[in-house]
Amino acid sequence: MPELNWLKSSFSEASGNNCVEIAAGNADRIALRESESPAAVISTNRAALRALVLGVKTGKSALA
């Protein structure tokens, strides 16, 4: 994966190793990783990430 500019969640701890990080990938791809395992990167598209975040905020699951 090319070098990405990772951003930490605003809900992350100030100490740094307990957070979700996100980076814009190629085209419509978004990369996600957990700061304690930075080599384990998953990717998705913007629409799927938006649906996940909205579901979490509203307490709903797309799988239900």
C-alpha cells in the first residue's frame, strides 16, 4: 500500500495507542487501521464507511 497520511479519531485517547486511524486511499477507497496493529489495514469505499458510521450513531445495524 502506498504511503498514506493517517488521521486519528477525535475520540482517541491522548496517549495515542488506543484509537482508530483513517486515511484516504486511491479514488473512492478509504483505509482503516487500529493504532496498536498499524500493519493490519482494511479498506472500504466512502459509501460503506458512511453507512457504518451512521448506523453506529443511530444504534442500528445494516446486518439486522
